[in-house]
Amino acid sequence: MKLTKERLVQIIKEEMEGEDVSQEELTTKQELSIKLVQLSKEIRNLKGLDSTEIAELDTIINRLIVLAEKGSVGSALRALNKRIPDGQ
């Protein structure tokens, strides 16, 4: 599944509208949606990413979304989080 800009915008709009989700889920998903919009703006000005790295990030994000849709993203997120340095 390739995550296009249009699909990402659609997902964010759906989450911000709160269709068929509980209030507790909405708050968490809404915060994530807002953060993703903010990050999408910051990426435009980010220096230091080459085309290969951008493609790898795209692949990782797409895989995580697919796993989330299947309801099995938790273990992948924990494993990924352990392997990524905190950047400080």
C-alpha cells in the first residue's frame, strides 16, 4: 500500500471528524493527526535526507499503517522504538 498525499489528507480529515470512534480514541488519534500535519510541513524544510532515505521512511510508514489496519502494530512499534536512537 503506497501512502499518497491524498490518502494521508483523507485519513487526517476522517480522524479529525471523529467518524465512528470513541472520544478516548478520538483524542489520541486527533493528536497524532495534528502532529502528522505538523511533521509534513517540517519535512519540506528538512535538510540531510537523500532520496533513498525518503523512500525508506515512506516504506516504514506504509508498513506501520498496514499493520495498524490489521490491529497488529504494537510489537512492531516497540521493536522499532528500541532500535532507533533518541537523536540527542
